[in-house]
Amino acid sequence: MALITYLTTVKFGFGEIAGIEADLAGLGVKKPLIIADKGIVAAGIVATVQALSPALAAAPVFDGTPTNPTEEAVEAALVVYREHACDGLVAIGGGSPIDLAKGVALLATHPGPLETYAAILGGIPKVTSTVAPVIAVPTTSGTGSEVGRAALISLKDGRKLGFISPHLIPRLAICDPELTLGLPGWLTAATGMDAVTHCIETYLSPRENPPADAIALDGLKRAAAFIERAVKDGSDREARKEMMMAALQGGMTFQKGLGAVHALSHPLGGLKEVSLHHGTLNAVLLPAVLRFNEPEARTKYAEIRKTLGLAADADLAAWIAELVSRLGLPGNLTQMGVPRGVVAAISEAAVKDHSTASNPRPATAADYAAMLEASF
């Protein structure tokens, strides 16, 4: 049996954020908590959104979202939520604020501790429909968290775990490309490669979901066509729109599961000694994973090459590495500051990560160690 579910309500297009007051009312949210980060606040985006709604103008703002969401930040935001008797959340920013908002929405309505609801610890059926409503307002084009059923959060003990449930999908996603026009080039590249990775990994997942496959290939085609334009000229409205759609489509395919790239990037993102951007990690890891998986998915690789307009014998991993280089992103884990001494621990963590189950080729800790070594 193939279980196919799509998904939530999405408002997409330039200027769509203007209707957020009515959107809050439609969900019955009168006292929202805004989740953001300091960069989004400093850029003036939170103030711009607040000006569109009296409810948001009066709302408390939690801007303590770290680069990779943490259990500590969830608990700190939850204190603000309860102090102000909030009844919903508006997450403004990239995947980190959106994932953090999902964590708050969960603990606002479910007893702790947070790890109770981690997917690999049997937490999926414990998440109920009582999760507080979340409106996601993405300001980057990459994570797809605005329509994703998962939140990736680092626990206090350093484990970065996935919290997965259809009840964690935001009740509404407002995807307004206008909010991405000021995104710096490096962040446009890094988040854009996150979208590319999502589309490729979900398409390669062996789980049966033809609609998701079609969405993934369409998203990949858009991202490949427009990512370099968006990086070169952040005011290119067509490129910004197409990249936001590609990111949205990457998120829509998440229910097929991801794969080895994410199984590695999740624990790497939880490292305390170095702060690593998720999309950049995915870009660096993707070539080695593509080489590992190709023997198990040759027909799908051929379809990806066709989608990208490549020759039938093109080296897909090399093409990705060259794209990453043209975008000005780091080419390896050494350039990102990852110490080689973490290989064994990250490889063991990757085997246990929920994304391993949907990789097209079974991977052992030794396989993961080899993929990591190839990425240094």
C-alpha cells in the first residue's frame, strides 16, 4: 500500500503576506507568538510583517533561535508563549525558526520532555492533533519546512533528532518571494542547494509515491535553472519566485523520506564545537552520497540526468560538485571546519537517524565513514 497525503494550505505569490491578519482570524489565533531569529529581526522583516496585523503588532517576539534549533531554545520560547497566554505561532525566517515553532507548538499542548516525541524513540504516534496552530512565513528558499511534517531539534545531550508527525505540518504556509529579495548571495546558494538535495534525495527514496516523484523532479528542474541567477542577482524576481517554488516542492516530497545526505547532516548539525549550516552541509555531502547510491538506482539517475539536460553518461556527482563550486560554497568538510575526529561518532549516529531507512542503498556505519572521508 502507498500512503499518499497532500498536505496543507499554501498561499504562494508576491504580496501574499499582506493578508496575514485575515489568515490569523481564519485559524482562530488571537494572541500569536512570533518566532524568528536576530538576523530576521535586524533585517526589518519581522517589523514589516507586524505592520500588517494589529494582532502581530502586539505580539511577543522570540528571536533567540540558534542556527540549529535546540531543546533549550524551545523551552525558552515556550516560557514566553505561556507567559503571554498565546494560542498560536507565526514563524518568520528559514527552517530554523519554523522548526523551533513546531517544537513550541508541540510542547505547548503535550507534556514533556521533548525527546518523548522523537521519531526514532517511538514518538510519532504520541503527537496528536492538539498541536498549537503554526503559520509558517519562509524568508529563504531551501528547507521546505513550511510544508514539512518534521522538525529537527538538537537535544541537551547533543543528539539532533527528528520529530515527525502530520500534525506538525504548519496549518498555513505563506510563501511570498518578496520576503527573499534581500537574502545574501551565500545564503541564497546554501539554502538553494538544500532544496536541490531535498528534490534529489526524495526522488531516490525507494518508497512508492509517484505524485511526490513528479513534484521532486519538477522542483529540481526549477532549482537547477534558477539558482545561479538568484545568487548572481538577488533582485531577480523570476529567479526568486522559482527558487521559492522549488523549495516548496522539495518540502512537499518529504513524506517519501530523505536519505544518506540527511542521515549525515543531521548529526553533523548537532555538533557543539562548530556551527554548521544545514544547506551547506547537504551541498558538500551530496556528491559522495550520489556515488554511493548510484548502483542501486541507475534508472532514476538516468531520469535525473534527463531532467537536468545532461548527457546520458554524465557524472551526476561531478556535476553537483561543479555547481557547488560555481555558487561559491565550500567544497569539502575541511573548509567548513569539521574535525576529522568526529567521523566514527557521526557514522554511528547516521545509522540510527530516521533518514537512513529511506536511502535507496542500505548503508552501514563503515559506509557512512567512507562517505564522510570522501567529503573532506
